[in-house]
Amino acid sequence: MVKRKIIWSHRAQIKLFEILEFYAKRNKSRTYSIKLYKRFTKSLNLLHKHPELGKKSEIEDVRGIIVGDYILFYEQTPKNIIVHTVWDCRQNPAKLTIK
């Protein structure tokens, strides 16, 4: 079994930072942000063994894995799992851009 490397796209990195920074400012503590990041990481690590765990999206080869109020949209390649974006499900879906 090949262990795929998890790669965060530029868009996904920005979204992740915005989400974690929002909670750090709102809560005046990084505790929840750290816990949320660990939940994202734990879910992505499941994809090493089960890369088709996520639900198929409308875009070919892109799947989404639900983590609390968020969806991590990712694509698997033979060597990598590419996280395209992190989406807060409480937002207007018309604004969703995956790739």
C-alpha cells in the first residue's frame, strides 16, 4: 500500500487559515482552533487507508469528506491527496468554488 502525501492547495491553505484565525479571535484563545485542526488532520489521515471515503462531488475525481460543519474537498492521485478547499456548510452554496 502506497501512503499518499497530503497536499493543501493555496486556496485550501487560505481557507483553513481564515477559519482557524476566526475562532482564535472570537474565542480569544487558540484552543478550539487547535482542536479543529486536529479533527481535519485526523479525517485526512483516514484517507491514507480509504481514499474513496468521501462523497463524490459534481466535479470528476473530487470528493468531499465532512468534518463537523465543514467539508474538505479533495482529489486523489497515485501519490497524493490534494485538498482543494475547506468549505463551511453554513455558507451560501452559490459561492462555493472547489478548483
